[in-house]
Amino acid sequence: MNGAPQIRIVLDGPTPIYRQVVDQIRTLCVDGGLKAGHSMPSVRQLAANLGVHFNTIAEAYRTLAVEGWLEVKQGRSVFVSERREPRQPTRAAAAQHSSRLRHQVAELRANGFSPEWIRHEIESALGGPE
Amino acid sequence: MNGAPQIRIVLDGPTPIYRQVVDQIRTLCVDGGLKAGHSMPSVRQLAANLGVHFNTIAEAYRTLAVEGWLEVKQGRSVFVSERREPRQPTRAAAAQHSSRLRHQVAELRANGFSPEWIRHEIESALGGPE
DNA sequence: GTCTACTGTATGCTTACTCTATACAGTGAA
DNA sequence: TTCACTGTATAGAGTAAGCATACAGTAGAC
């Protein structure tokens, strides 16, 4: 393992822990914070750091492996995969994600966040690592 | 009831039905598609339209009532509330929503959506109803 | 007033999911 | 081969979503 990724989870939140881990590692991969060939901490190490069971981390790693972000093999440590080009999204996927974004924006506006704040956050997220 | 709101749900998706209903009605309220005083369909009517149990809709209405979007009273139909000004979001809420947006953007990019597409969708969502 | 037909509410059940505990199996260096 | 480390598989407890059903409030017709 060369450098543990910075992952933070909320234990009692509405989002499942394994999904939080998946989201954060995927974000790191997309942003370049985790490059291909990087070796990940073992399921037990990361689980101990986060204070959860290692099966929860194993589930997250498996999900990321299915998505193509990690290479997982029994008995060996886990590595970040070579970046494969994402396929062109389908029209149905676009519609689904569009609707999800729209609802999230509505929720943000309902909670008092300004359009400027939302634009700034989006630009910041599109800009790359931190 | 004066004009049923256009609501569509995905039955076998990862998002709970009652949450889909909450999200969509909240979006309609924010976008102006549902104005204060508008009477909503009864829990049984909307449930029949969507092909789900009326308790699922009742749960959604209750959630929206807690958030201040609907006025719910036993025995009477449900009305859209007067718009109250949202409170200034807390710093913690901002951090949480910021992180959520960042992960969602990363997931979109991982799925092949271009920054331009994302910006366009955000602008469209910020622009108002449809 | 009192029916009646409509509202939303409350409770218990089934199912699926999340997380954990524990036993198992593969890998590679000493 | 042995040993200490990997990830995997399966079963269980706890929780949440959705549904069935019985309940209680409201308001118009009579």
C-alpha cells in the first residue's frame, strides 16, 4: 500500500457505509487522487481505520471492481485499475441522471442554497482534485 | 384537487418510492409547478395512479408536511403550503451537500458525461420549470 | 342531528438490505 | 512447508420499505 486514501464516513447517516466508501474512492479515481497501479489498503486495514467491519469494505471493493476501478484478487492486495474509457452513456441513463440532478438542485434551493453557490460547487467539482 | 401533478416513479430502482415522490413534489414546489393553496390528490388517488400502496404516499405527504411544503390534516384533503423563506443553511449542511454534489459529479464523469452536459443540466435545473 | 363517503392515521406483517461474526481459501515470502 | 497476510462465503441480527387492514376525523346530503 502506497499512501492511504483519505476517506471519511458518517456512521449514522442515511447513506449506507459501503456506498459512501464506493462514492469516495470513485471520486478519488476520477479526480486523479488515486492513479492506476496504486495499491489500496487491505479490507481489514481500511475497516479498522473507519471503525467498521471488513466485510463492509470488501463489499465496497467488489462493487468498485465490477465498475472497473479496482483489481481485486483473493490473497493479493487490491490495485487501482488502468483507466478505461467510459462508454457513451445511453439516452435512458442520461434521462435518469438528469432527473436526479434536477431533484437535487431543487432540494438545495429549498434548503436556502443560492444558484451561485450551486454553480460554484459544480465548477469546483468539475475542476479536478480539491 | 385542481390538476394532478405529473409524477413518475421507478418501481424497482435503488431509490425508495416514497422518496421519489417527495423529491418530485418538492421539485415542483420549488420550480413553481405547484403553487400555495393548490389541493393535492388524496393518498389513495395518487397511489392508484402510481400503482403503489396508499400508505407509501401518506408517508411521502407526511415527510413533505414536516419539511413545510404541504398542509396535511386527517379527514381533509392536502394543500400546498404558503412558501416560507428557507433558513440560511448551516456550515455543516453546506459541507455535507458539497461532498454529495462532488461525488455525484464524479459518478457522472465516470459514466461518460461531459462537463458541458453537466453544466447544461445544472443551468436547466436552475432555470425553473422544464 | 346523523348518515355516508370520503379524508388521513396507526399497527403489524413480509421482504429486502445493511452490517457483522465467523469460518474458509488463495498468495507469497521466510 | 509454514506462516502471516490477503480476499471470499455464509449465516445471523437489526433496520427500513412497502403493503394489508382496521381505525378515526371531516364535511356535505338529507
